[in-house]
Amino acid sequence: MSELKTPFRYDYVGSFLRPEKLKEARKAFDEGKIDYPALKKVEDECIAELVAKLKALDYHVITDGEFRRATWHLDFMWGFSGVGHEETKTGLPFHGEDAMIDDTYLVGKVALEKEHPFVEHFRFLKQFEDSVTVAKQTIPAPAQFYAQFIFPLNRASTAKIYKTEEALADDIVAGYEKFIDDLYKAGCRNLQLDDCTWGMFADPRGHLFLGIEKEELNKLQVISKDINNRVINYAPKDMIVNTHICRGNFHSTYACEGAYDTVADVLFGEENPQAYFLEFDDERSGGFESLAKVNGDKKVVLGLITTKSPVLEKKEDVIARIHEAAKYIPLERLYLSPQCGFASCEIGNKLTEEEQWAKMELVKEIAKEVWKDA
């Protein structure tokens, strides 16, 4: 059992571009040309190859790249009873392109009645741990799960099943608690909660996404913080729970924009992860001033290298931004990563695998220059 703890001075969010042979296998499976064992064999091979690349680059955290998923969040939800989905006809509005991901809605009470498939996925990954690497599991945050079913397009169907949104939250938390129990037994000690809800709350148009009045956003911030904290606080003391705050990531497009300023008091002051992976790759994210509100000894992983563009950042520019952030939070509590995953959905972002790995190399190179303990 590896005792290493995330984050590391040079780190990453979790997803990677799907290799071509995996895309081909997935297409063949969807068309009924191969069975699941044949698809799983290719998934296993691609994950083993990904881990080997991460180790060769001297990264200390390994993931499965989310290679077994269609999307970063919905596949997790589909593992619960009471959750239905179907191919979308309209998609979700992103800037420049609609995200064509499955419509996902409630068909019954949310429950985790058996072991979630992600637990077995983690067992496969964990075999690759060694003395200098540790496996982490990424899942959508409880607040993200909750938001999915109170979105305007789902509100009516959810209301047929749950008389109150508090009851929905209770069932989601109970499901996460069982998942954490099973994941912990499988040997996971590093869990990451990916969360787009705060990106919506920070966006000046966030209330429109949620179909509520602006004044209600503050109340929803508290609800989201509370449901996340219930799960974070449930985790065993030796399980690290970090969070990644995202503004949407589909085919190099985004859904939300806005600085963290309007959510900082609740997100940074009251939510309880050990570390925040934060997007700071362009003007959509605002400045670093809100980092002064990250309380206690919580850590911040600066997402300064974009996954949305193949253009490689200038090292000196990134280093200057790290030191700018250090005006608001001590340098020893700062870390570095790309701003998001490279393929939050199967389609992936608009760059090549070679360009992806060049960005990963740059993150490591900068971290080693900035921090002596990297």
C-alpha cells in the first residue's frame, strides 16, 4: 500500500486523450462488432500503457485516464439505481459548440445497491502502484450529482420522485458513503471530487443555467458546500480528499466564466477538501486575490497550463504567475498542474497526444525550477 499523498508539486487533473486503438474498439463495441471482454482487453492495455508513460515522466500519481468512461461525471451517476439516460438530441450549450452528452435523469430513488463499477476499475489501476507512485480515483463531486437532477430540464422528473430536494441530497450522500466504504476497502487513499457547480455559481449568468433568481445562488452555494462536506467528512481519516473546480471542458470549449471572488467565502473558507485544483489558464478565471481566503493549511494546485489549446506556454510566464499567486497564499502551499483534464469526454480536446505530453513535461520542468522539494 503506497502511503504517498496527493497533490504533488507537479500534478494533473485526471483524464487523458483516448488512444486511437481505444476509440476504434469503443466504436466496434457500440456497433455490436465486438463483445465487452474484447473491449475491456483494449481498455486494460491502454491504461497500462498510460501508467507506463506517467511513470517514465516521473509523475508520482497515476490514474486510468478515465479511459473506461464516456464522460467525466455521467458514467459515475449511471452506476446508481434510479438514474436513467439516453442519447441526447440537443446537448448542453457550451461556448462555440454544444456538448453532445447523454441526457441523464431520475427514474427512481437514488441508491447504490451493489458495488459501483468504478471500484473494480480502481482495483485494476492499483496494481501499478509502486514505492514512488500512488493511484488516485476521480469522481464527480456530490454537489455535481445533486445539480444534475435539479437543472431546469430535470426538475419536473425529479419532483415526481422526491418531495423535497433535502431527501434527494440525503440519498446521494448515502450512496457516496457506500462508494467510499467499498473504494477504501479496495485500497484507495486518494480521492478527487470534480465539481463544475462552483464554476456556475461564479459565472454572472449562473442563475440562468440553473433557472433561479440571482438571490438564490447564495443559498445554493451553501447547499452544495454542505453536501460536499458531508461526504468529505465521512471519508476515513487516512483518505485524502481533494477537489477540482471546473468551468466546463468539452472539445476545447467551456461552459462558464468568472473569477472565484463571489464564491470564495464559502468554497475556500467553509468547504473541507485537503487541496483545491483550480483553473487559472486564461482571463475566464480572474485573478488570484481570492486565494487569500483559502483557510487553514489547505493546498492550492494552480491550473496554469491549458488543456484547451495545443500552444505550449512560455515557462517564464508561468513562473511569474506562480509568484503572483504567492502574494496571496504561501508558496509552500502552492502546486502546479494543467487547468483541467485533456479529455473530460471521449471526444477529447483539440490537441495531439504529443502536444498533451509536452504540456505534462512543461508542468514538471516548471515545478522543479520553482520548488526545491519537487
